Amino acid sequence: MIERRPRSHRYRVTDLGWRAALFFTRAYNRLLRPRLAAVLPGHAAKPIPLRRAFDALDRQIRASLAHANLVA
């Protein structure tokens, strides 16, 4: 992803590095960011499957913590 320049302490981004950076930037902008907004409390306009899954996970974590007496 990066390579060292000969006889220096400098590095440069390789073609693969640029492609990976572009891929992850696009994946974040198109997939992760919109879906994160959907699962944050108070941001989802309608219950979508991902929101329901996060809510179920949150309930299970809270129940496990309560069962182990780890919550006040």
C-alpha cells in the first residue's frame, strides 16, 4: 500500500494503496454512513431490518448485564 523511496526516509502511496483508499472511502460514504444514521436512536424515520436487529442486540446486551448484576 505504501513503499519506501530509495535512500530516504520518505514513503509514497502505491497504485494499490490509492485504489484501496478510494474503495474504503466510497464504501463508507455509500454503505456505512447511511446505515449508521438508520440505527442511531431518533434518526430512523421507519423501522428497517437493520434497526430492528440493533435494537434486539441492545436488548440482549442489557439483559445480560442485568442478569450478571453489572448495571446499577
